[in-house]
Amino acid sequence: MSLKKLTVSRTTARFLDQGHPWVRPDRFTRGLEALEPGEAVTLVDQQGKPLGSALADPRDEICARVFHRKADAVFDPAAAVARAWKRRAKLHADPETDCYRVVHGEADFLPGIRVERYGRVLVVLVLARCAAVHAEGVCAALHAAMPSAEIVLRDHRDDLRREDVASRAWQGGPLDPTAVAEGRELGVRYPLRPFDGLATGIYVDQRATRAWLRDQASGKRVLNLFAYTGAFSVSLLMAGAEAAIDVDLSAPALARAVETAAMNGVADRHRIAQADCGKWLEASRDAYDIVICDPPTAAQGGDGWILRRDYPRLLRLACARLTPGGLLVACCNTLGGKPFPLREAVAEAAREAGITAHEEPAPDLGPDIPLLTGFPEGRPYRLAALRLSSGAPPLRP
């Protein structure tokens, strides 16, 4: 069957050829007015050459999202879910981990859809209008793959950071935001709240980072900045860390970190500090073997937080708290416009802190987060790691 055609500019065609799956409309785009959200179309260049198949989103700033590199392809969400589910067969069979990403959008041939598992719950995140049309079919396919799962549909089309996101149970019934579903990651138990908007209690896309750090955590002192519910700290304590402290401005998040530490029997080595991370670092004179810093792009509370403005200073303060041989792990998400120059900021922070350090190779993402070549927006976060020289002098008071 021949699909309707959407003509794109030479520039867009070049990006598509390099692997990027998004089309942004410009003055050369032709055919949008005849399309409906979620309709499958064939993308063609200005000479009529087919470029692939996409889901149309005519009224969005991203007006089409590629789901197949072949022209006139049939969009089959059930088949795409089945393929994504099979791709994660080892995770499904792992008794130590039941929190992970089941569908990673365009890389799993389901543009605008993300699915995350939290124990017995599957959360379907709709990120684009073109995906909303197919969400019911995605849920039905997930039910076929995991009949015992509770499935939640969550609409994040406007802004992933909104607190008033629209959520509903796929098969009806009310959602209790306080309900707890226990999940596991790398053998660590987490009391999760998957019905409570974005605040589930764990970011599953950081599992590979936690696994990487666990291999070097034995006997170490850990500082977890912007700690949220303490997933990094508790995981490293379970892997043999000597002590860990979570610093965050959110009292509810820290309360959940305390709950998680107690559930896993490591409360005696776990501390919390409700504070602005920058001010806390300024006042601190303690040294740490591992410092983790995973801030939001922007946040309210305290003096406010704007990553591009505030992160360089915080990285300098964090570098000054490292022990000789200590490791700084700095993250930032990839949402928004111009990317924050994380690696450069970490290197500059070390220089300004007057320490000798070298960059450590960052861990790969987990197998549940496949990436497309030429699509940096598909990477959920970026990470830079820096290790202080083992022969560095003791910290200045």
C-alpha cells in the first residue's frame, strides 16, 4: 500500500540520512496540511527520492518521526512492542532486576513512546501527539507480553517536568498516588510509587552507572548530591561502601531515601542532609572517595538552580571534596536546546580547584536503552567522570 508523501528540505534529508529520526518543518516542507496526527507517511526529498516512513504530527514543532528506514512501511505498534520485549529477554529473566526500560522510543521503532517497568507496573509515557493515537495498541501489546502487569498511561506531551501530568489506569479504575510497588535493581529493593506522576522513586536509565560504581564501591565513602530518593547511595552501600550521605532540598525525597536504606538493612551507614547542595559543599570539610552529582536542568527552592549558570561552581566545590584517588561522577540530562558542555566543565572545575586529575571512561548505557546513530536526543543523559591523582596532597581545610 502506498502512503501519503511528506516532502522535506535538503537539509532535513541530510539529517535523516545521518540517522536522525525527526523532521522539523521549514519553508520547503510540503504535504503537512493533508495529514492527521499519527498517520503513517513516506518521507521524500525535493526530487521525490524516498527517505523512510514516519508518523506525522502536523501541528507539532517536530512534524514527523521516523519509525522505519524503508518507504511505505506499515506502522505496527504490536509488532514493535513484541520486538522490544524480546530484545530485553535477559532482563525479564533476571531475578535481581525488575526495573528497566521496556521501550525506548525511536530506537525501538515506536517514536514518541517510552515504557518503563517498575516491578509489577508498566508505565507508558506518551511524548508526542503522533504517539497518542497508537497508545491503546501499545498497551494491549504490553498486556499480551505481561498479563499480570498493571499498566498506566501517562501523557507528557507538553513538558516532562510538569507535575500535573495526566495519568490513568489503562483498564480503568482510580490511581492511588501513595500506593507502593516494590521494585528491584541489581538486588536492591526499592519502595516505588509508580502512580505518583514523575516521582516514581528511581531513574531506571542510570542502572548501568550504578552497576559500574558498585564494582568499585567497597570500603568507599560516598557523597550523593541532588540525591532524590537515594538510589545511588543505597545501591553502593549494598555493594560494600563504608558510608554514604544524601544531600537534597526535598524533604519528601530524602524521607524515601531513609525508607529505602532501612528496607535494605543499611540505615546505620546512611545519612541525609536537607540542604542546598552548593551551600552544603561550601560548609563541608569532609572528604569522599566517590562524589555523584546528577542535578536537574532547573529547579526551585533555596536560591533556585539553573544548570548552565550554577553547575560549574558546584563542580569546583565537589572536586575539592575528593580524596586522593577519588572519583567524581557528573551527569546532566539531554533535554532542551544547546547541550551543556559537561566534559569541558568538569575538566575546568578540576583546574580551578587546583587538583591533578584525569578523565575516566564513562560506562555504556544498559541494553534496555538502545541508541540511534546521529540522534543525540535519544541519549537520556550525559556523564563525565574524573579521578583525582592518587598522589594528590590532602584536602585543604
